[in-house]
Amino acid sequence: MHDYLRSIGFSKVKTKEELNRLLNFTEDEPEIDFITDDGIKPVLGEKSKYFAKRMGITVRGEYDSEGRFCRDHYFPFFEGESVTMSEEISMEKHSDKDSYAGICDNPNVGVAVIFHLLNMIDYVEHIHHVRRDEAQRQIILSALSVSGHIIFPIMKSEADIRKGKMETKIRNKKIADARNGDQEAIESLTLEDLDLYTMASKRARHEDVLSIVETYFMPYGIACDQYSVLGNILDVEQTMNQYTGEKIYILRLECNSLLFDVCINADDLLGIPEAGRRFKGNIWLQGNVKFQNVNM
């Protein structure tokens, strides 16, 4: 049973019989049915069905010589609405199934951002045509969560907000210079990190850490595409799974200057989400990447 089925409103699916009934329904009545182009072997396909706004289930597999679809695996998905970032990206195939992880660096995060690629068929066709891909790509990130808390925001003035944005811009420039071998930028970043550590250590003796750290984005557990996040809520939307009637929240987050949407079952969220508050929880990061296929 996929852990994140409950994120899109299937918390009551408990048995294999219930799961197979749901997957068969998705395969028999898909709203999106993709298949790889002629010439790509094996012939891969995926069938997707929406059960709420921008979220549903995808079933992936192969077509045999008689044209029958053979299920390989499935996963719940949630699609983002807007571009999160534009970066050079690499793809790594998962060893146990026909799926890929996207990997890219972003200076705001401090670690490699790894996500489950939603539009795998697009990538398979793209790489089949162009053979090699090193271009910068637009990435639309989204996330599923099975546990979260609503946290009050840190009080900040308009001047503090402007100062924070300027400091982030300057720091990103230094990180870019450091990656290019600028020794002065490397030394400056090292000193800034030491000062930051000293300041946080002193304040942590008398303050709660959530009043010191406004947002964070860091790896969680052993799965490479799962993260623990603390982000500012920019917008809140409520929707419902049309199949089960379960209520779902869609939260627009700003986290370490990354903008992405998170969906979570209302029963798994502690607190009332409102714009201006913060979301703290664990997420499974997904993403769509914009490819442009080239006919060779």
C-alpha cells in the first residue's frame, strides 16, 4: 500500500482487494492515457485518473506483443501550477521500477533537490530523440504530505522583509561565485556560516528554535526524495476527493525562496491553515519538467 495514498483522500483504503479495485478503476477509465512513440522498446504506458483538483493516481506498465497493458507499479500524484525554478537537471532511473528521479542544485536550499519525475513518458521520448540533454529546464515542483502542523509566523517589519530578500540575493551571488572557484567568496561564506551558528546557539538557550528559523528544507529519512520542511503559507485552497468525499488542503508554500504547492488530507493537518502562517511537516517531493522533443 502506498504511504501517500491518504494525502489525496484515500485514507480508508486498507486492503489489497480495495486497492486492486481502485487501480482497476483507474486503468479501465483513465482520463490521461500515454504511450511511448513507435521505435521505443519496450513500449511503456501510463494511465492516470484525477480524483480531486490536480491530484489522482497514475498506473505505469508495459504493453506486451498483443497490445495488452501489464501493470508494473502505481503512485498517487499531485501537480503543481507554476514554475518553481529553472536549473540544469539530471535524471536517474530507479533500480526497481520504470520511474525516474530528477536531481538539480539550487543555491537557496543548500542541498541537491531530488524529486519524483511525474512526466516520465515525456522524458523517455525526449531522450530517445535527442540522445543527450544538458539544457537548463523549467521545473514545476509539488508535494504530498501525510503529517503536518500549522505554526504561527515570525513577526517581521517591511524593512526586515526587504533586508532579508537583499541578503538572500547577495548570498546566492556568493554561492555562484564560490562554485566557480572564487576563493574570496568561499572564505566569506565560511565566516557567515560561523557567525550564523554562533548567533543561533546563543539564542537557542532562551528561545524556541521555530522563533529563530523562519523556513527550512532538509532531507528526511532514507528516501532521497522526501524532505522535512518549514515554509510560509502564501495561499490556502480546500478541495475534496470525488471518490471518497475526504477533505484535502492545498497549501502554497514559500520555503527557502522556493515556491511550490503541498496537498495534505485535512485529517492529517494539526491546526487551521491560513495565509501568513507557517506549515511544518514531512513531504514527498514530485515534479514536472518541461521538455521539448526534437524529431531526428
